[in-house]
Amino acid sequence: MTATPVTATPVTAALVTPRRPVERTHHGDVVVDDYEWLRDADDPAVVAHLEAQDAWTRARLAHLEPLRERLFTEIKDRTLETDLSVPVRLGDHWYYARTVEGSQYAIHARVPAAPDAWTPPTLEPGVTPDPGSRGPGGGDEQVLLDENALAEGHEFFALGGTEVSADGRLLAYQVDVQGDERYVLRFRDLATGEDLPDVVEETSPGVALTPGPGSPGSAAGGYVFYTTVDDAWRPHRVWRHQLGTPAADDVLLLEEPDERFWVGVGLTRSRRFVQVELASKLTTEVWLVPADAPTSEPVVVWPRREGVEYSVEDAGDQLLVLHNDGAENFELVSVTVPDDLRAPGAFDAAGADVVVPHDPAVRLEGVDAFASHLVLSYRRDATPRVAVAARGPAAPRRMTGTGSRAASAGLSWREVSTGEALEGVQLDASPMVDQPVVRVVVESFVTPRTVYDVVLATGELLLRKRQPVLGGYDPAGFEQRRDWATAPDGTRVPVSLVWKRDPALPAGPARPAPVLLYGYGSYEYSLDPWFSVPRLSLLDRGVVFAVAHVRGGGELGRGWYDDGKLLAKRNTFTDFVAVAQHLVDTGWTTPQRLAAEGGSAGGLLVGAVANLAPQLFAGIHAAVPFVDPLTSILDPSLPLTVTEWEEWGNPLDDPDVYAYMKGYSPYENVPDDASAYPPILATTSLHDTRVLYVEPAKWVARLRAAGAPALLRIEMSAGHGGVSGRYSRWRQIAEENAWLLDVLGATEATRPGR
């Protein structure tokens, strides 16, 4: 097919993408796609074109090199490069990860734990302990995995799932060196530090180790459960591998034929069960395999019912089941675990007892069972929260209580909180059933990630570590608040804002200020308060960082999500525009000082917003953006397409869905003349399997052909999350932030009182 040249546009120096028209016909609608030819990543001409696009973009960004280096240095100077995580108790050891200055990746290690010790050992990063002491680099420390050694010789590296056997003698770990999220599964004998001969290729994240026959508590000679993906990158099979046998002899435990569903596998905290979850966007089914009988057939807890989602937590003689059957925001119930799991009526839902009833103001998200207490994770007022209750009777009260304590269904709940505005509280690693403390992480837009242990018996918060931020960072020098915008249909949309406090302006930042507005709005994923070291460089330059908590996310419960998906998806985009307009109308900023940013499905959001309201923004950064959704969702052979139909709709079979998606698709709706669009930076990765590189590549080609000032930055050795290695990642973030500061006109750091 002959390439048709593109007429030069006002962006004149832009690299031209040849047009090679391809027709697509669905429901009588004929679409001519000039850039679909870019999909063939095996074509050397396509790769050469992408490399040329990237080189052209790098040249266009060359003037930002000094700023990019300053931003990288600021990130580096604020980060404690030699550091370690708070050790986590598992069995007879404390496990932790540490980083070393100059190394890209983490080192995973452990030290012995004294009996009944629940105070993590004090380990000094970078200090070689005296013989006999415990700590990084010497003494009793045992290095389990050095990611730097595993990454040697590879441009990309990612560690997938890891699992330590019950006796602490074996480590299962998964490695990806392409960025395509297909992992090689290996096993390490922790007594010798050597890997076993067993190697399983092409696995997806998640493993479960169980003892072998005659070896209680040990995985030596035991079994490992893992999953593999189909051609569409959907985890669809669960396998059982016996250590010491060829992978070719592995037993297929379960296969999910319904392409809407994916599978996952893991051990319950109790280690009594291997748990297999089969889930679509709307429906769940959980199967159990007794860990002491790993070769037995799995048993279903509740057979799937269309539209019913549930999760299972082992609580000894009961299973705790969190479900949405007749409970939009979910309800927690308990069912008895029978002696015979295969007995008729086992796990009978009809006989379930309500533990926490449904509450329209509280979205229940998870429950964790420990020997003496339950820990409930939930969402209220658009923030994540955690509450603890002793496993005993109490007078019932509702979770909507405004005090620090709330209760329901016979349990007295104590909410964990430090009292900070906009704080998010989430349960962290707490792997043992009988531990007397549980770990939580508290974080806000101004407070760095802070780790506490909660004493279950008293509720006391024991500070274990606050993320160090070097250079004299003081949270009191920054301000955060919650605001509300009004959508076109009257819905109030929450907005979070954070900025650097100016002593001369106690009421807020100088106005109008440069504002970076961030959004996502899909999959019920919530943008909870989070601290960011790279963001400080933006705040230092007077930028206000704002988060639009648009519909399609989960901030305000399941209804908030439902109102931003399928045939209500446009609410996501109009909510974001409404927030942007609110920030302008209330004097926070002006269109000349407002930029938008979103990644993946958030890239779809900002791509759609570019078509809806280009006049509101000075620049738009779309990271790994899902900007050609109709083409992707029309092709069931593409990764993740069929599993996505319950999120976006099925345009193949439903003409209404087809027309609706075509009406908002960023790629489909670029106008013939986009010369008035703001500068757009699209960033992507060649090996991304979630959002294929071809979507932003096509989008940028069409934008440029229509006269829009659009750039494509593509990493040739990376995945959906971008490049690997912390220093490489910092440089990538610095490059993106330099571009954002440039379009905002905020490249210089501000001074107090200025």
C-alpha cells in the first residue's frame, strides 16, 4: 500500500507520520484509520519510525535538560538513598528490604527473631554491624535476593510475586526482564543460597507454597501453585508444580474459559488454605484447597452468581465473606467452616450471620482476621480508613459514627487515626495470625509515609518509621484542603489541593497560581492522599497540585464508580472539566496556568478532556494513555479486551455501546483543525501489555496532522509502569515534570514572601 504524505502544519518541524488507510466496519459504520499500520511492532519500519519519533521528541525537549537535571538532583538530594524498610515478623525471622546508594534496585534480607519479640529490631542502614549483631551487611543478616544482581545485563527488571515457605527454608520468586509482565518462576534454597533446578516460564504474578507429603510445615519437596496467561495476557489457568519434578509434568488445577474472568492464587494468612479467586469486573468465585492436602480437588465457597462479588478471609472455625449481594457498598458475613468441606450445604450463604451490615455511607473494602481481633478496611468521606475490633460481643452501633469508635453487629470497632486532615490509613504487611500488633501506614499529601504498629489489645499507636525526607522538609510549610466542584448534572465532585505555604499569604497560595490537575476515574480505583518527593519540586516553584476525584473512581463508594462507567462514562470527563472550570472560576488559576495529567485510564480521561475543553489548559501530559479505546475494545484478540467489556461495554455486539464509545474516544474525535490545542506530551513504553504503545502513537500522529503541538516520548525497554530502577525512574519523572513546569511557566523556585 502506498504511503500518502501529510501536508505540513503550523507545527512545521514535526516529524510526519505516513498515512496508510485501513477500513473498519461495525454496525454499518465505516471508519478509515490512517495510522493503524503502527500496530505491527514486529515490522522494522514501525520500530524505526517509533525510534525516530522519540529522537525528535528528545530534540524538542533538549532545552529543558538543565531543568531536568535540577529536578533529578532535587529528588536525589531529598531521598535517603541507603535506607531500609521496617522489618516484618514472619515465623522465626524479621524480613525487610534495603537500598544502597548508587544501586538501582532493592536487596531483600532477613535476621533471626527472638521468641515472642514484636518490636522490630533497630537496623542501621549502611552500617556493618559487629560480629554477632544483627543488621544490614553483617552479623546475622541473610540476603535472600539482591535485585541488582538479578537485573545485571538487562535493560529492564521487575520482581513479581515472592513467597517464603512456612518453615523459612524456601523462597519462591518471579522475575520479568522484558516489561511484558510474564515472569519466570524460580525457587531458592535459603539454607544454601542456591536456586533449585526447578524453573517455570511464562507465569503471572502470585504463588502459593504448601508442604509436601510427610513434611509438615515444610515446602521442601512440596508444592507450588501458580498461574499462567493466555494469548490476551489474561491469567486463566492455575497450575500445581511439585518441587523436584519437570515443569512439563505440572498439573492443571483450574482453567477459566470465560474470557471476562481472570484467576489469582495465594495462601490465606492462616496458611490453612490455598485460595483461588476467579473474578470478572462484576462477579467473583472463590475456591479453596486445604494446604495439608495440596493434591486434593478444590472446593468452591459460593458458586458464582452474575453480578455478585465477594472475598473470603479464613477466621478459624468461620469464613468471613465480604459481598455485595443486595448490598451496593458491601456487607460482611460469617459462614461456618464444616469438618467436611465437600459436605452438602457447606459454606451455605443462606445461613450466614451478618458481622457488619451494609451502610450507604461506608464502602467496605476488606477484612483481616487475627487470633484475637478483626481489622476492617473501609472508605468514608472519600478517604481510606481502618478499624479494629476484639472478637467478642458488644452493643451494636453503626460504622457511620463520627467519633473514634464505631460498632456494628456485636463488635466494638476502634478507628485508627492520627487526626490529620485528608489522611489515608491502610493496613500494611501483617502476615501472622497470632501477632499481637498489626501494621498500618498513614499518609497524606503533606505527611510522608508513616508506619505504625497498632497494639490490638489497647489500640495504642507505636511509631515505627516515617519516610525520611532530607533537606529540612517540614510538613508545616505546606497546606492541604478539600474543595468541591459542581458537575453539569449538579453532582458535587471532591477536589484535593496541596501547595507550599507562603508566610506572606496565610490564607493560601498566591492567586492565580500555576495548577497541575491530576485525575484517573476508572475501575473503582481511588486517588487516596499520597506523599511524593518529586512533587515537592513542583510545590517549591509555586505550583498547586490538585486531584479531581471524578466519577468512575471509588472515592465515594460503589455508586460513584457505577456513575462513571459503561454508558455513564462521560461523567468522568465532564467531572474533570467541571473541576478545572471551578479552579478557574474561584480564582485558583487561569487557563494559561493550568495543566492536566493522567495515566493509563487517566490518560483516556485527559485525552477526552483535550477534545472537550482544550481552551482550559496550558498543557496536557498523558502517560501510557488508553486513547484509542474503541479500536482496542473491538478486538477480542488484544490483551485484556474481553475482560474490559464489563467496564466499558461491548461495542462488538451492542451498537449503542459502539456509538457511545466512538463519541468520547480521544483518537476518534480529534478535529480536522486542532491548532488551538494546548501542548500535549504522550509518554509510553514499547513493551506495555496493558495499554499498547500503538494507541498514543496513533493519537499523536492524528493530533499532529490536525496541527496540534503534540509530542510522543516512547521508552523502548519498559512496561506499563515505565522504566525500571529507581534512578532511571527519577530521571523519567524529572523529564515529565520539567515539561509540565515549562508549559505552566513555573520553572523557577519560589522564595518565602515572594
